[in-house]
Amino acid sequence: MAKKVVASLQTQGKDFAKVIRMKKSDKSGAYAFQEDIIPNDQVKDFLAKK
């Protein structure tokens, strides 16, 4: 599925980026990944949030 998303980003333009952030669950202690497709100018804000 990730290949499909990356391919669609290449055809739509260079204004968006796929970002992945790893978060640790408070309840179970397991790690989960949060993936989003956001505009390039919001990447730093997305990664700065916890």
C-alpha cells in the first residue's frame, strides 16, 4: 500500500510529503506508527508535536 501512496505523490506534484512518526502507547507500552500526507510547509510542525 505504501508504494501506491508514494506513486500518487509523484504524479500529483511535489507539494506534499508522506511523514511517519513513531509513538509509544501509554497503556500497553507498544509502539505505533502514525502516517500522514501533509503539505511540505507543515512538515516541521508535524514532527515537532508529541
